Amino acid sequence: MKTDNWTARQIARACEGQLLRDSNLPINGFSIDTRTLQPGNLFVALKGENQDGHLYAAKAVDAGAAALLISNETAVAGLSDKVAIIKATDALTGLQKIAQKRRGQLQSKVIGITGSNGKTTTRAMLQHLLASVGRCSATSGNLNNHIGLPLTILGLDATADYAVLEMGMNHQGEIRDLCRISQPDAALISNIGPAHIGILGSLKNIALAKAEILESLSEKQIAVVPGDTEFSELLRQATKAGLVYFGAGENNDYRISELQMTVEGVSFRLTAPDSSSDCKLHLAGRHNAFNATAALALFHQLGHDLQKGCQLLESFAPVSARMERVEVAGINILLDCYNANPGSMSEALSFLNVCPAPRIAVLGDMRELGDMAVSMHRQLGVQAAASRPELLVCVGADAAHIAAAARENGMAEASVIALSSNEEAAEVLKDRLIKGSTVLFKASRGMHFETIVRSLWPDLGKDLH
């Protein structure tokens, strides 16, 4: 992969900063963490609520940084004169300006992806598809916010034909800012659901926030958006771009039908404006049929063969810790520790229902639901009671409402356990897991459910983030 080398002067101009000290060392990359910084990197001294990167500037120099981007000149006084120092009014704003400059130099077609659920899987699917027809660079891990996206852009392959950028948000205006930096040529919204509704206040506000990805697109550009939603008109009004709709409804441009879900995966028929194709995914959950359809729609709209795309997705492997299936000692484990919201929780329970018994659902708090937290956790409890896993383990204060609603709707007392800690959950599960059982782990990121999994299977060797 080819990335760009920078000089300190170029960095200073790009971030509209002041070059306090120059050096002859080329800058070959960007880092905000001295633990992962590589020799030759520019270290960006970000200042946040709990950490100040200026305190680690000396460590960065010792680790081989070629330059420092700072906002506090006093904090780096006395450091080695072998490294360049660039001062910006704000280091984060400086990083974003540098990324915006790099974006303007890229020849790649840049595609922005957002959505309440499934954006990481959809991004990975589209990357998998586009890599078959050209060089494709994309977001790595969860670098999809106001810090991660600039770092992603600065690390993109300079020779890539496509760049697929994931954009996350939890408040109004965030995606608009990310688009100002990334200037997408096309966009995709995977879905609109109640993730972060506690911050944004309503589904309509969530739809408006997601629609920000469409605002900068021109009438010659395209965007793929969900059609099975009450917000279709809102999305249309947000942009001049041509909108392509996907979903199960009759009026969608890319329509899913004959959808079947088994423990082995999902299959469906995809009907496009000019063709149709049978698709099969070795992925858990019917929601992945919708993720795949969104990715296939954009792949097709970019001029590539739909049937070939369906064939390519048969070999697509799940993103780590997102409904990832692992078998250990005859126990079927469904790893979905990364995050959770009402929509993704519901889909996970639906998939668990087709898995081999005995079935165990280990569910934790869903965060950022605000005043709707109790009702949405209780709604999940109603679904759990209807699907009747042999054991329901609920961890956390909010998840206790899942347990209560499950009991009230017919689950036996002995089959529902409400706990306050991950340690308790691990102890309970040690005595309940038997060969042939299926166990689902799902909760919001802040619940750190990976600690339960690692306690039960220390040698699992999986990235649970």
C-alpha cells in the first residue's frame, strides 16, 4: 500500500499552523497514541476531557516520532531539537484540516457509509465487492468518528480506485462535519433505527442526522438508502443526488424476496431494475440480507455485475465480534460484544431462535436510550419470552427490565437470571454451558461483555472489539 510522505512545512500549511521547528525527517504517517506510534510518524497531541496528549510528547519523541502537532508550546519546551514541531490553535482541528487536504489530493472514488445498525458489516461487504474490480482502501476497525475518520483518510492507499469510509455519529451535525472532511462521491445509509435516541430525542432526528451524509452530493452522484422506512421523503428532500432505494417493499429499486434464515446463514432473491439474482450468505441473521442488498445495490450502481456480486458475498466472512459464530468444545458461541441497540438486539434474538437448543441469551444494557430505556428494554424482554430460550441471563441495571418483562410474559422464574456484574455472569454460565448448546453474548460496548467471554474461554484468541 502506498501512502504519502509529508514535510513539516506541508503539515504546517495544511493545518494552517505555525512551524516552530523544522527538521529534515520525512513524515510517513500519523498517530495519536504513543503505544502504536511508528518511527517517522507525526504525533498529534490531542487534548480531551481525561487525557492530554502533550503529556506524552516526550514518549513520542523517544518512540521515533518525526514531528509533533501541538497546541501548547510550553508543554514541549526542552524536547529534542531533532523533531519538527508544528503548533495549531487546536490539534484536533489541525488533524482534520490535514485530512481534508489529503482528501483533495486523492484520485479514489470516496464512498461514505452510515446507519444505525450494520454500517461496519455493510462497509466490509462493499470493500469485499470492490476489491474484486480494483484497488479498494477502507476504514479499519472503528475509526469512524471525528478523530478516527481523519486518521483513516491519512492512511488510505494513494493508488486505490475506491475508498470506503464508515461514518458514526451520536449527535446532530457530526456526519455533516465528517462529510466536510471526506467529501464523498457516493453514499449509503444502511438503516435508520433508535440507536442514540436518548441523545437525539426521536427517530425523526436520527433520520435527519443520517441524512447529513446526502447533503453535499450533487445531482450527478448517487446514494443508496433504505426504502422500508417512514423517512423516504425526508431523505429525498435532503439531497440533489439520485437516490436508490433498497428493502423488502414492492416499490424498492433493489428488492429482497424469498428470504430464508437458518443456522447456516441466510438466502434471498434480489431483484434489481434490470436483473435479478439468488444470494446466499454464510452470516448469522436476516438483517445481513439487508446489509448485503445495500452493498450490492451500490456495487451495481457503480457499473459492476450484480450476479458476480452475489457470488462474491458467498465467501464473505463476518466482521469480528459482530454476530460471529465460534465453536469451542461443542458449544456454539455467538459473539456480538461490540455494541447493541434495540434493532440489533431484536435481530440477534431472532437468529438465536433458529439455533440448536439448549439456547442461552446473555444480554446486557443498551446505552444512550434516554427516557425510552425502560420501555425498550422491556420490549426486548417480551420478545425473549416469545422466543423462549432455555436460559436468559440479563446483566446490568437496564437489562434487569428485560428480565422482568420476560418473567411477566411467561418465562419461568428459573429460566431468567438478572445480575449486576460480568463476573457474576461468568460464574453462572460456567455451570450452565453444555456440549451442543448455543450461547449469545450481546450488549452495548460500555458493558465490556468481552470480559465474560474471556473469563469462560481464555484461549479463544478472538478480537472482541
